Amino acid sequence: MNADGTPGATVPEPPFPPAESIPAMGRYLCWIAPRLDTGLPGDKRVLLAAAYRTSYRKVNEAGGVPPKYRDYAERIAYYLKEYTPPGRS
């Protein structure tokens, strides 16, 4: 991956096995997270999902989840609440 988040010189062809795709997604999310503005309102997990879906720049420019992705963000928030064990947030 290049410093700006674009793919590097070699990009493998999909489909990727879970053993490759899950760690790659984790690395990408870890790359996105520090690029989100710290003062953005809302659940940081939902903001990260929106940035994954669109880009961290668009989330920062919109001051949160851009209008086009709010339905997606609401679904993410619902599933986070649904699948988070009791007593955890």
C-alpha cells in the first residue's frame, strides 16, 4: 500500500482466502483510523466503517458520516449494538 492508501505496485487478483483478506482488512482499518479527525462526533467505530466505505477524507470533510452513507452507518450502528456482548461498548 502506498502512503496515500492507494494500492501498491502489485495487486493480487481476487477472490482472496480469509487467511489473507481478514488481516489485510485489519491493516487497512488500522491505517485509516489515525487519519480520521479526532473531533468528529459519533461512534468512532461507525466513523471508521464509513471511512472504509467511502474515504477518510470524505468523512473528515463532512464533519462525520457523509449524507450519502448515513443509511449504511445506521446499519453498522445497529449491528454493533446487536452483536456487542452485554456490558461492552
